[in-house]
Amino acid sequence: MKKLAITVLCLLLLLLTACGKEDASSAAEIQRQYSLIATAQMEAELTYHSGGEERCFTLQCDYTPEKSEVTVTAPETVAGVSATVTGEELTLHYEGESASVGDKSGLSPLAALPQMLRAVGTGYLLEEGSETLGDIPCCRLKVDTTMGGEGVQCSVWIDEATLLPRYCEFSTDGETVMSMNMLAFSCTLQEENAEG
């Protein structure tokens, strides 16, 4: 597994003392920090679970809260396909051609990375706990969010030391629809008191 690239501006994220304690402010602090992300660059291995079939993709994403660009880098058969995610609008791009696919009705692998950041930053907290992922102590947050009018639960395992996302699952009706292993993540934060 690739090492997680860490270039996060994080004076920020070391504010947490520990996850999983009775202190409910841990999850609130994580959500506050994620709501302040101004830009992010991410890479993840995504598995889409559909009807007993699994499809795997490697995705790269340049994120801003207003607009994200996502590109498929693997497998080779779909490498180069990209999408622009703006609010609820999803536009596909390939070899100079673009096609709007309208709103993101349901869960789309191409919208998963931006949706993960939005879910952590603004979703309704359902659960908070501590779990070890591999040998990394993580905070696990499960939030309720909406995608394309559907209620979706997003569970994210966040490194306790750095607050970087390590793993994520999206589920509906108790079924895991997508899972992601984060390969790289870097971000910048907006100032809380910034005007404009």
C-alpha cells in the first residue's frame, strides 16, 4: 500500500486530545476542521459494490467546496475519464468531449471523494468511536448525509494524530455501496473569520 502523503496545514488538527472518550466535542472539532477545508488534493482506491459485483478504481481529486475535478487513473480501460462535481451537478469529460449527467442521483464513484469531505464537515453525526485501522489509532465518525435526494450514511476512519482520512464507506439501507482507501491527502484551510 502506498504511504499516505501528508502535506496538510495542520496546526489545526492536533487540537484533538483523543477520540472515543465521553467528550462529545471530539467529533464536533473534527467536523469543524473539515468544514474549513478550502482546497484539497486526494487520491484513493475506490471499490463500488453493486449487485454482488465489485468494480475498483483509482481516483484523483482536486477539491474546493464549490467545484471539484475528479479523474480516473486506473484501471486502464477507463483511465482518463474525468468529472466535474459542482453542487448536485455531475459532468463527465473524456477525450475533449463533455456530457452532463444531471444531478448525482444516488451514489456515484466520481463524486465520492468530494462527498466524503462534505459529509464529514456538514453531515449529521450518528456515531463516534475509536478503532484501530491496521496499526493506526483512528476516530470513526458515522454521519448521515443526503446524496441525490437519498439518505446516505458515510463512515470515515480519521487518523487520531493527524486527522487525515484513512478509510471511508458509504452505505444505504444497511448495505455498503462504496468503500475507499485513501492513498494521498493534502489540504489548506480557510480562516474561520474570513470575510466574503
